[in-house]
Amino acid sequence: MPLSSLAPAVLLAAAAIALLRPGRRPQLIPLIAEGTALAALALCLAGAARFAFLGVGQGGGHDGSLVRLDVVTALVAPTVAFIGWVVVRYSRTYMDGTTREGWFHALMLMVLGLVLLQVQAGSLALLVPALAAIGLVLRQLLLFFPDRAPARRAATKFTLVWGAGDVALIMATGLLWLAYGTMDIATIEAAARLAPLPPAAEGAAGLLVLAALLKTAAFPLHGWLTEVMEAPTPVSALLHAGIINSGGLLLIRLAWLVQASPGGMAALVMLGGFTALFGALVMLTQSAVKTALAWSTVAQMGFMLLQCGLGLWPVAMLHLLAHSLYKAHAFLSSGGAIRAVQATRRPGPVATPGVGAVIRAFGLALALYSLAAVGFTLLAGPKSPQALALGLILVSGVAYLVAQGLADAAPRALTQRTLVASTAVTLSYFGLQALAVHAAGGTLPAPPVAGALEWALIGLTVTSFCGVAVAQALFPHWAHHPAAAGLRVHIANGFYLNAALDRLIGGFRTVRS
Amino acid sequence: MFHDQPDIAPAPAKALFAAAEAAMRAIPPAFPLDATVAVNPFLGQTGEDLAQAAARLARVAGVRLTRNRADYAAMIATGEITASDLAAALAACPHPGKPAHGTALTALAHQDQPTPQALPTIADLAARATGTDWPAIIRRCLGLWAAGHFDRGQALWTPAPGSSAFAAWREWATHDLTPELAGLTGFCRHVANCPDTPGRALLRAAAALDLTAEAAETAFHRLLTDLGGWAQHARWLQWQAELAGDGDGTLADLLAIRLVWEEALLAHVPAVAPAWAEVLAAHAQPVTPDADLVADTILQQAAEMAYQRGLDTVLGGADTATSGDRPLLQAAFCIDVRSEPFRRALENQDTGIGTLGFAGFFGLPVEHRPAASDLTEARLPVLLPPRLRSSVPLPPAQDRQRRIATRSARALGRFRQAAVSSFAFVESAGPLYALKLLRDTLGLGRAHGTDPAPAFTPALSVDVKAATAAQVLKAMSLTKGHARLVLLIGHGATLHNNPHHSAYHCGACGGHPGDVSARLLAGLLNDPETRAGLPAHGIDLPADTLFLAGLHDTVTDRVTLYADSAGRDHEADIRRARDWLDRAGRQVRLERAARLPGASAASLSARARNWAEIRPEWGLAGCAAFVAAPRAVTACGNLKGRAFLHSYDWRADRDFATLELILTAPVVVASWISLQYYGSAVAPTLFGGGDKLIHNVTAGIGVVEGNGGTLRTGLPWQAVHDGERLAHAPLRLSVLVEAPRHAIAEVLARHEEVRALFDNGWLTLFALERGRITARWHRGSGWDEAGLARAA
């Protein structure tokens, strides 16, 4: 047993202690909570260290049937535990004097323990119940202010979607049992790696994709995630940085199985890609900081699903980790938004790049990309078409940064700085990807050889993302055009999918209390 | 105001517009959080007393304006409120429905008071009739629109600027399908068909709703309170416009928008018409407090009298004559209540130290432009328009460099935020956030450099320099007996990640720290040209007097001194002053830590750096008194950080111009602060900023709770409550002025609005003589010596 597998037990034990003092100012409980979270982090780091020094070469490095230690666990568990410690430490101060302070700490420890359990689970027999339990505990956290009607509505939506994901998972587990006679993830993966999927496993892969879509708040059932700001800030931080990852992690864990199902992969590309663009567009229109962050999570999770669908598993894992760290910080520091807005207004109006500048920016970014791609190919071996396509999407994003520096009104020093930043971003991007691919070794499958379907999906993805990127770079030229006003209303409302869901579940009704 | 109100309109229309105007005046302005100051939430009700205002706000908002009866009962039980307090408060109450005698009042204190219910809107009635939560849907739809419309740069894609609120909303609401999905079919068409100007929309809706002029005022007020902080933000836009001699129609737009909703809902649920007719009849009734509300306000007044009794014993009389020795050090602080403990502690260090209190903008109404910024900051009380300009004289190269740095950061921020590039951002920069998380969670790396001293731009002429300096020194009662070193200490708060940061700064500096004003004044007073001109104004400053600016950090109780123009001669004086300030700081930290939950004197600095801290300090919580008198009057007592202390020596104030200034500016500002705390403590749902745990910063101007909806203004619950009990005892301010009574009365006679505050009990006025309370101001009768409830 690796030491990291003790972390959930330690956290759950501390949660049990916290339950003894559920009320306000529960004496030592907040301190115990932080100490335990720190201990859990140390245990996870110890597990990762063991993997780094001993684990490689043990063929995936799994340890026993229930828990497993491999590269995914070794990277994800310490990250989650680190964020968990930051969040619990934050809560120690932030929640001081709240009516159900001890109860809050108990729930946070519990959910953190369950997430760490889920991350390390080596068997669906552990993974699936852990996910279901996360849903139950998180529901209680969302209902921390039970008198608030929007909180109850958010909790209802969450339970519906998360629960549906759990049902899909249970069915998938059943089918996998039928197909392979086991719930052990490593065994299933090995089987999926060697032979084409039997029909039951094919169905299981589809259900897994469905569960992942539900649990990562993918379109069209993303509504629950954009409403959970009804819970205190640390809950949002942990949810967006830790819990929301479980859907993606599920896919990465069973990557060989999922990749063997072209239909599932295509669904991931299309729904993930659409969710990414949809969420990112809606995010642009949101004037409340946490709401914008929630839409950003919808988008980022969609992007991660797209990466899974393209078979870029190590990159998807990198995205999960990077997003967790970024989003945890963004939520916890969201109180600084007033100052941040003020700071952006101080230096005066933003220089708007003209069409010429945008074209030059895309040219420059493309050149930068080509150089980096060639360089990294020489260093780290040839890249798959999927990876190159993803790089193109990155480039169109970087072009936006370059374009800001190329605007006519931008001083030369600003141009230089944005170019340096763009180069740094590009290098960091390729460098981190190369690292992730290297770290994953043979644990995760390489992207599938591109056939007609794959090429069509790649083409669709690149065109739509680059199209949006061009539109975004030219944004100031059309965003305030009267013709765009109506579109903006619909986008700001998330195309009413959430309102439609409200109508279905009675979210518009008065609550009898 | 309604810009489209026709000059010639039929009488009923005119009456409706007048009612709307009155309802809009009843809404207090809310200052955006980037530079927020306390506002009296009862600004629109100062013409009536607490009981009357309570009746009005009960009708339009369903809130209570006093504490729970149980709180008063507890204070009576512990003897904090005595029978004589109750009797005096009862006697002072002008309302006919008051309890017959003290025993009846005490009995009432032991009964729960009924929770007031606001008169329903059509949305409320429709919700009851249909089971669809229309008020919540309106909050949600309007909140999403308003957040975008008022956005100052939080979202990357904001609506096209330049439209009025009404036009922008019509554009929005003709496209927004949410109301239709919620069941209000045809709402988009309804909006498209409604008149395109707010005045005509209001008249059409009023006709559909059968609104009469009698019912309209509180009916409109009801709808505006429903809009919460959005209406208060619009009222602020109007406030700013009026300060600049202009007008603004946003609040009228919001009222019209809300009326369009009511009109649509009445058409959607015609069955509510009979109930609505009853509501209108209730609105048409005059606003009069019932017996319960009257009793509540008497109990509140008794609690205030109990405090005032204690105040008199703390002051305890003093010889106000100044001693002849030259002080070793003088230090002028802001009148802010947080200065009182510090002044006390500083004076404790040596008998040769004298302190004085003055509004923290030090009499300089400046609009300041910080380094590398296009934005200016109005660093003055919000009642005044700026009359001076200042900026930080950075060398142009340095200014450009800083701008490039902020612009690069902004470009990266937009890269992070924009649609497609956000994915690239996360994959390339996301891992760096591990370091940021570590830095912030451990509170590391927060040091900021100090900017060069600010300067007036354009520079003041020689005459203006001397005249301005003389005016300020006279207002500070600092015209003679100067020490070698005179400190001018503004205040500000260091904290992180707090949307309400500016609320902890100096209110007299418009919600900014006081360093700029203090440094400007120190520079002005040290300027040889100023010195040369002062004797002509009757002020002789000793040549060896140096003025030095400082900033008191109210979270850590450390004082930073800005030795901008200090020469060699004063090195020893400054070193000694720093030492005293350090020692005073230690003493204050001990005193303050006792009040803050979970704090120790040593941990206060850590609180300033903790990004999770929601109670960094108590701000002005507890404020209860304002004293304008020489420091000798207050020096021997412990006012426990609850009093604004304004230095004032009436003997030096020949034409009582300074007295007039004090009563019309600092006293009014202090009343705004005191009443904001009062409102946020007794009516947190209406006048409080909500729960910090679920704050969601919106539009760069304020916060909403949870997912969205109504902007929340006022102080967050955590700023007035420590988790177990109120940290701010809600008391209306007691104002004590050491000056001849006739002089005070004459000032009040000239200032109707200030007098109304005293007459209607929003403030209580006492005259001091040699540090003892000698008379109390009463509406109608003026000064009253006999009515003083002096402790036996």
C-alpha cells in the first residue's frame, strides 16, 4: 500500500472528529482540519515520490486491486491534496464565526477525502461509490445556506445531473462486469488494449462518456455548475478545482477502453468542443466574477473532453492539473475583482487592433508556432495530427495576445512585451505538453491513427476554434454593432438552456416552506 | 428625474411625476466599491422621525428599524437601561399612540414585536396566485441585465455604451426569452410595444395599474426598494450628476422598467386585480406609525439615553485652558473613531505630546491623479465638489514605464479571459498558479514602494497657498502654540482580497487612504512661500516648526511617516516621534485585539495579509458619539474607540465660521457613518451588504449574493456582527459641542437640513460647557437644561 492511500482515511477520520462539534467556533476543529489536510498532502507527496523513484518499470505500477499508484495518481493526488490544504486553510479564517462552522469543516474534509479516494481507486467497486458519496456530501455543502431558494434550486439540479452520471456509471460497471468479469480498472484496461471491445464493453464505453459529460457539466446539462456560487467561496474553489475533475479523470483512467470506441471518442470531440466554445462565449458576457469563472470552468472542462476525444490523454491530464491550480486561485482571490477592474481602467482605453494588425498577428503567431513545433519535434519526436491541430488552436489564441501588442495605438515597448509573453506562452505550452507525454510513458494510449472520421473531426475542430479566434481578435469591431445586440442577450443567458431546465424541474416556482 | 416629462401635462400626470420624484428621493445613493463611503440609508427620510420612517419602510420594504425587543428587555434586565431612561425617552416621544407609562413600556419590551410585511407588488400577488416566483424571476432577469449595463469592465463583452438605461433595457428585454420561458408569454412583445421613453412608459403603466397620486408615492418607493442596490447605484449616478450641477435619469428609467413588468404581470394574471385594489387603498393611506413601532423607537431612544448618561461621566469636566509650555510633539489625526484609541495611547507616551482631530482630508478638497493613471480619485468628503487638483510628479520616463507594465498585465489578463485564448492560457500558465496559491495562502510578498510626494497641479499661486494654509489651520484650531514637529496623520487600511476594502479607508477622503491629503498639506505648510504669506492672515508659525505627513494603518496600527521635506535639524525629533508612535501602536494593538474574535496583538499584521480574512478590523463599528471641543475635554476619559473627536476651540472662532463648518460638514458625514452602521445592523436585509461568504463581485461596482440578482449595498453582516453578537451597538450619534448655545442655535437656524437631523432625532445634540453636558437640543423648544438625564 502506498502512503498516499492512507490520505483519504486520515481525512475521513478528522471529518468524524469535526462532526462532534458541528457548531460555531468549534475550538480546535479548524486547526485540526488544516493539520489533517497538510498531513494528507504529505502522504500524497510521499506516494508520488515512491512512484517517481520505484514505480516506473513495474508495468503501470499498480498496487493491489482497490488502490492504484501510477503516473496519473502520482500527479493528480498531490495536486488535489495541495489545493485541498489551501482551501481548508482558507476556510479556517473565512468561516470563523459561522453558525455551522464545525459542520462545514467536517463536510470539506469528507469531500476532500472522497476525492482523494476516487483519484486513487484501482477498481470501479471503489470508484463508483466514492463518486456517488461525493455527490451526497457536496449536496450538503451546496445547501450550506438552506434558506436560500437559489441554493436549493442549485442543489436540486446538481443532484439530478450528478445522480444521472452515477446511474450511467453503475450501468457501465455492470456491462464491464458482463464483458470482462471484473471491476479492476487495470485488468479492464489491459483487456481493452489487447482486443477489440465486445458489445457490452462498447456500451460501457458509451455510458462512461455519458457519465463524464454529466459530471464535467458539459452542454446541455451544464446549468448546475453555473449556479453553485450559492455555497461559500471555498466550496466553489474545491468544486471547480478538485471535484469537477472526476469526470475527466474517469475517462483518463479508462482511456484504453474509451479510445477503443470511435463513437464515444467522436461524441467527446463534438460535445466537448462545442461546450468549450459555448462556455467561453457565454463567459465573455458575464459581469459577476464567480459566474464568469463558472462558465470558464464549463468551457475548460469541455476543452479537456475534446482533448480526450482526440486521444491526447496526457495533454488532457495536464489540462486538468493546470486548470485546477488556476481555478482554485481564481475563486479564492475573487474578492479582489473590484481592484482588478480598477487596475485595468487606470492606464486608459485599450488599444484596438485593426484588421491589418490581426492578420499580421496571426502570421506572427503561426510563424512562432511553426518554429516551436519544429523545434519540439526535433527534440521530442514527431507529433500526431491531433497534437498539431491542438497546437493550431493554441496559436490562434496566442494571436490574440500578439494582436493587442500590434494595435496601431500600442507603444513599441508594449509590442515588445506582448511578443515576449507570446513566445514564453508558446514555449511553455509545448514544453509542458512534452513533459506530460514523457511522464505518461506507456500508461496512456497514443492518439488513434487518423482515419476519415478523425480527420473530419480534426478539421471541424480547427475551423471552429480558429473561426472563433479570428472573431475574438476582431471583437471590438463588431461587439457593439446593433446587429450583435440581440445575439449578446441570448449568449448572456446561455441560450436559455438553464432557464429551460428550470422550467422542467420547477425552478421558477415559489417554494413552500 | 424624468427627462421626457412634458412641460405642460394634465394635473394627474404631474402629480404622478411628483410622486415618482419623491419616491426616487427616498432612495439613498450607494457609492461603488472602488471608492465607497458610508451613506445615511435614511437620507430620504431625514424630514421625518424614526417612528415615521419605520412605518414608511415597513410598508415599502417590510423591515424593522430597531433592534429585537428581546435585546432591549435584556438591557433593561441588566440595568443598562434604567427606569429613568425609559421615562425620559417616553416623555420625549411626540407620538400620540405611545404607551401610557413606563411600566407599560417595559411590558412591551418583553413582548415580541410583529414582523412588518411590505405591501405586496403585483409580482408578489401574481406569485401567490400562480405559484410562479415572479419577484425572483424579475430579480434574476433585471440583475443579469443591470450587471451588464452598469459594468465598468469586468466582462469582456459589455453592451454597447451610450444608451440610457431604459433604451438599453428595452433592447435587452425584447430579446430576452427568460420571462417567456418562465411563463410570461408575450413579454418581449409587451416591451417592444411599450412607449420608448420612461416618462410615457410610467404614465401608461400607472394608468393600467390604476395608480392614483395618493397611492403612487409609496407604491413607487416599494418598487424601487425591490430593485435594491441597482436603484441605489442609479441614485448615486444622480448624486454625482447633481454635484456637478447636472441631472441623471437612470433611476427614473429603472422605475419605469419595473413598472413595465408590473403592467405585464397584471395583464398576465388579471385575477389579482381585486387584491391589487386593496393594496392601492393601503398605499393611499397616510404613513403613520402604529403603537408597536412607536414603542420600538422609544426603547431605542432609551438605549441611546443610557449611553449618553455614561458619556457624561466619561467626560467628567475639564479645564479647557491650554497650558503655556511648548508641546514636544503635536499630531493631528482624522476624526475617525479609530483614531481615538491611538491618540490616547500616543498621549500616554509623554505629557509633552498633544493630539488633535480634524477631518482626514485636512481641508483640501482635491481630485487626485495617481501615478500612471488616467483615472482620478476624489479624495474629499462626498458632500463637496473638488476644488483643487493634484497628481504624483513622476518623471515622464518612469510614468511611461509603469503604464507599459500595467498595460502588459492588462493584455495578459485579456488573453486569460478571451474565448479561445483562455485555453492556451490555462495550458501554458496554469501550473504557475501553484506558486501563486502558495504565496497567497502563506501571505507572502506584499511590500509596495512609496510614491513620491503628491503635488498640486497646477501649482498654487503664492496668495492661494497662504490663504489655503490659513483657512485649514484655523479650521483645525491650530493657529498658535506649534511644536517643533507637527504630524499630520491620515489613515487607511491594508487588506487583501476584500471587495469592501475602500469601506475601511478614510471616509473624509472619499473612501481612499489619507496619505495624499496629509502629504499635500504638509508640503503646503512647509513651503517657504506659504510661511511668508501666513502672518498676513494672522498666523505666526515658528520658523523651526516642521510638518510631517503620516499614514495610520488601521489594521496593523502602524504609522508610516513620510519624511518628504524633512531637513537635518529635525532628525532627532522625528526619531523620537517614530519611537512614540511604535510604542503607542503596540498599546493600541493590545486594546483592539481584545475586541476582534480570534485575534492577538501579534496576529493583527498577519490579518492584513490574510486573503481569507473577512474581519480584518472593526472599521467604525461601535461609533456612537461626536465631540467638537478642545482635546482637554476628552483627554482624561476612555471613549473606547466609539467617538469622533474634532478639535474645536470656540474662543478662537470669532465669527463662528468654524463652528458652522463643523456642524454642516464633519457632523453630517459622521451622521452618515453612524446611520449606515445603524441601518446595516438593524435592517441587514435592506441596508446591509449581505453575507461575505457568498459575495460575488459584480460589474466592478459592487457585490451580489450567490449566483446573481440584486446588488447588495451597505455593510456586510460580518462587518457589524462577530458571529455571536452585534459588534456594533446600533445607536444614533450623540453630538457634543463645546460652544455657546446661542451660536449653535444660530448655525442650525441657517441650515434647515442639518437642523432636521437633530429635530427628528437622527442625531442628538448636546452643548458642553467646560467639558460638562449642560443642555440638550429639542425640536421646537430648542435648548433644554432640565431634560438632562444625568446619572445620579
